[in-house]
Amino acid sequence: MFRKSIITIIISILFIFIFFTGCNTKTQIQTKGGLKINGWSSGLGGVNVTDLDKTKFSYSIYLTNENENIIFIKSIQPSVNEKIKNKIISKDIVVNVNKDIKPNETIQINGEIIVDTKGLTKSDIVKLEPFIKDIKVSTDETLSLKQ
């Protein structure tokens, strides 16, 4: 009799556990991976030979889609460090990309920022680095409802 009661209790507990864990009808679509910067490079140079008070900071970013879906990259915007924020001459540092990146594809995005370096020596300019801290990426992504 005691054995029968224990078996009934165990079966009841299992039934309740299966009922509450197996009745979740909410479907969640989750993306895997995402965008990743696989490398970047930068350089400093003059804007032109006649204007030595302006310096061009050029950069290239290699952006990879590690997602299972195509991602449309609208634009990127570098976050600059506080040291050069008030020295930026460029009217707009946003780079319009407007390209699809397929899964596992990498694209190169190039940009530049013009900085007022009047009165600064080469070593003063180098002390302002890193010019860019982060990159803000504006995207559109379409997720499939198929599972």
C-alpha cells in the first residue's frame, strides 16, 4: 500500500512538471550571431598641400555578418573621443552604406573625419588618438517566421 502511494505521488509530480513545462505556446524567434568588426585600419594625413591646419583621419572597417539572415546596413557613425570632439571640422561624420550583407559575408566601409590641428605638432596630434572609440551601425533586418 505504501509503495503504491509513493508511485502515485511520483507520477503526479512528473505529470504536473511535464504539463507546466510542455504547455508553453509562445514562439520566440531568436537571431544567432550578429554583426562583427573583423578588422579595421586608419591613417592620418593632410587634407591638401596648401592647408596644413587641417588633418584627415581616414579609416576602413571590415564588417562581417555572422547572422543567418541578410542584414541591410543603412549607415555607420563613429563615436569620437572627447579630446577631438570640439576639433572636428567635418559637417557630417556619418557614412551612408545602403548595402545588404549576406550571412558570413564581409564588407569594407571607408570613412574620414577632418580635424582642425592648427597650432599642433605631429606629436600633439598623435596624443589625441584613438580618434574613434566605437562604431554605431544602423541596420534593417528581416526575420523569417519559418522555423
